[in-house]
Amino acid sequence: MKTLKVKVSNRSGLHARPAAVFVQTARKFKSRITVRKLDKAADSKNILQLLALGVDMGDEIEIVAEGPDEEEAIAELGKLLTEVLPSIDK
């Protein structure tokens, strides 16, 4: 199991378009990937669950991946949150 804590830096957080991009990316992996915000958790491959977390700019989330490609999943989703999604808002 691999975990990564990330502070969400894009203006719209994980809402609408950024959430859809995150889910599409997560679905590429075989590992079970969970996103946690405080005491709530969501399946990263389910957009409704992800949106229900209400992740806003400045929130810290934890991504937990467990499975055969967990390292790749954590690396790619971390890069997505820190580099790709913030550029969508510009």
C-alpha cells in the first residue's frame, strides 16, 4: 500500500472538470485507489463519490493505492494534482 498527502492548489479544487480528469486517470490503473479528506473517503474511480468529498482549493487530501500498479498510480495522480490540474484553471 502506498499513500501520498497532497494540498490541492487549483482554484476549483476537485470539482467538475478537474474531478473528471482525476477519475479518468485513476481508471487507468488496476489498483484500488481511495481519496481521503478528513474523516471521509471516496473511490477515486467514482466521480459522484469524489465530488461528494467537497475538495476545495487549499484542502489536504490523502491518496491511498493498493494493488499491482500502486506506485505508478500514486506517482501519476500526485503529478496530476500538483502540475496538471493547476494549469487547467489558468
